[in-house]
Amino acid sequence: MVGRKAWVCLLALFTGVISADESLPSVATAPFAVSNTNPFILIHGLPAMEEALVLGAGSTSFQFQLDITNNSKSSLSGNESVTLDGETYRARLIWKRGLGNGWQVGAELPLISHRNGVMDNFIESWHDLFGLSNSDRDPGPKNRLLYRYERDGSTLTELSDGTSGLGDLRLLASKQLSQSASGNVMTLHTELKLPTGEADRLRGSGAADLAVWVSGAVPALWPEQKLGGYAQAGLLVMGEADVLPALQRDLVWFAGFGFHWEALDWLVLKCQVDLHDAFYRSDLDQLGSRSSLLTVGGAIPMDQGRSAIDLAIGENLATDTTPDFMINLAYRKHF
């Protein structure tokens, strides 16, 4: 049921393109707010790419975001094995408020659902269409839910029945460090993740995490072609989680960069790469490898520059740490 509603949303977005506003607001050139949705990484406080330009005093923004991820991986290494087979839906309500003097605060309320899903056959057809391999997708039953980690013959974590509910609440504070006459911006961000989700249902980690990072944007890398860029880098400090605590690392670096191109009056195309270090001490790629996520898509500015719609698709670049298919939908509104 959740999957069918998501495809209806996709259709609605495509049919609404023609009514988009002609202006190109900064909200349309904001980064894709995506991160690794591997269910064993999703529970931690890895932040999504954050816009470098903060809101002015008294300004408010709301964002609704939906990430639809299909996992179909399993592997065995030494005394460890992992199976990631299922679909994860993450809906986020994000609020931000400009306080003035370069300060901004925000909060993110996530709702997470792990389901058996319906997209396995579609994704394999998608891979075939673009010449991508399906050889490493789990050969097990189609459209099942099984997130499981085993070590030394014992199952340490397993989720095989559907679950939906609140994830871990996040609180954000940002301070803009600089802004040049040409619009180049640099900002410091901190984000605190609180353990409000159920760890045994893989909707949270059971611990508080703190992320600190710097983001920057250059809106006119190539002014004649309306090409701009953005990047970020930081550290995540994690509390001891209830999920695989013996394997968890305490400190993880993360980074990312992207480009936006104002291709048409009503369309901004974006390409983004998100990177992070391994979250676990494990020989399994799904847990113990660094990650690289490629997200490509576009934004449709509307409402005379006060809102925009994002539509993007994500693919893993190098390792199985990141799911090999993700759909990202977002609606942003500034007041």
C-alpha cells in the first residue's frame, strides 16, 4: 500500500511540471537532503547535505521529504553474515527558522517504515535497461523483508515483519561564517539526534549522536552557463547504540559535494555525491566499508520562487554499503 501511494506521488509530480513558476529561487538549487538508507546506518545520526545559506531573521521553511529504498543484498565473510532484503520508506518533516545575525535553528521529525515492498522486479528491469548488473542482488524470494546480522552462528539482529513509526528526532543549529559579494557562503552546523525511535525495530539506534560539519556553496562556478556547486565535510560522534554495539565505531567522518545547473526557466538539474567512513568494525561490505552514494535529478521552482519540488534517484557508486536504488521526493516551502 505504501509503495502504490509513492508511485501515485511520482505521477503527480511529473504531471505538475508545466505549472511550475518561471523564477529560479535558491530553494531550487539547495542540495538533495539525502543520506545512506542502509537500515543499519539509517538508525545513526548521519546528517543529510545541508544548504549553506541560512534563513534571514524571521524567515521560516518547511520541507516534506520521502525516501523510498530497495535493499537486496546478502553476503558471508568468515564468521559473519548479513542479509538486507526489503524496502524502507522514510518520511521527514523538516522545520527551520532564521534568528538573525547568521543564526538558524531547525528540527526534523522522521517517520520510518520497513516493509517487504513491491519493487524487486522493477529494479532488475531498470538495471537491465541501463546495462547494470543484477548479479549481486539477493537471489532469495522476491519482495520479502529480512534485515539480519549473524556472528559466530548467533543472530544478533533480525527484523522480518513490517514495522512503521517514529524515528529518532533531530535538532539542528547553524551559524553562517561568511558570505562574499558574489554569493559564496560558508556555514557551521551542529545536529543532535535523540533516541526517540525503537532500536529493536530498526527505527532508531537507542543512543544520542552529535554531528558537526561545515558546508559551503559557490552559486556561480560558471555564471554564463548558470552552473553552481556546493560541498560539506564533518564528523559524527555516536553514543553506544542498542544495535550491534560491539561492532559500532564511535567516530565517523562524512563529506559530500554537488553541482546544480539552471537548465531551463522551470528546471534545475542537480548531481550529488555523498561519502562517509565505515560505521562498523566488520569484514562485510554492507557494514564495514566506506560508502559513496550518487544522486541525480532535478528541482522544479514554483510559487514565484518561494517553493520547489525535488525528484531524484540514488545509486551506490562503489560498495554494497549503500542500497543500489533509492527514490527521493521533496517539497520545500519558504515563508
